[in-house]
Amino acid sequence: MNDKQKQFVDMMANDSEVIAAIAKIEKSPATTRNHYGNYMALLSSLSNGNKVIATLLGSAFVKAGANAQGVADALNLI
């Protein structure tokens, strides 16, 4: 990951809307293992299907408190 990508990940991990979305997902009842379905929907929406952006957002989500396995599973399906 280059410096610009790291800056993006850090910025997104500290974004209040991202933090709120992650908290909402983690507090909700899991309808898929480790909430991967919720993470897949959010990652797809925010990245417009771009795998590189989705991967960077996934790193930010984990830094913001997302379930790492759920994010990884979601990224494997995008």
C-alpha cells in the first residue's frame, strides 16, 4: 500500500459516517456469518464495484471496528 492509499484508509477509518455504519452493522443481528452480507452491500455501494477501492475501504472498515473475517469474506465476493 502506498502513502496515498494509507492516507485514504486512515481518513475513511476516522470518518464519523463510516464509524457509525460499522457500529450499526456490528450491533445488528447477524443474518450472514460475521455480517459479510452487510459489509458486501456497503463495500459495493461505496466502491461502485471497483475492487481496489473496495479493498482499501475494507482495510478502513477493519480499522474502524468491523469484523475482519466478515470484511474479508465480503471482499472475496465482490
